[in-house]
Amino acid sequence: MAKFEDVKGAVYGRKYAKTYTCVQVKVDGDQAISLEGKLIAMGIEAGNIAPGRVNIKVDK
């Protein structure tokens, strides 16, 4: 898995944009939303950004 930089909160303006490093995992389309919820419940920042894809924050 390759790490890449992602930006969160940019839709609210540059002042609120946060850049962080994450990895993207591919799962079955119907499992992406439940995986995101499980990761968030464990305190891991994750986002279901597209069908079958979940971004997981790995660094600040």
C-alpha cells in the first residue's frame, strides 16, 4: 500500500483544511461503509470516499 497525502475540511475554506497521510484499502462495495464505522469506533480516522474504497489515516 502506498501512502499519499489527503486533505480534509477544504470545502469549508483554507483555514479549516487539514492535510494528513493515509492509505487506501479496497474492499467489497457493501463492506466499505461498515468497515469505516468499525474503524471510527476503534478511534481510527477513516473515510469511505468511493464505492469499495476506504481511506485510513496513518500519520498527522
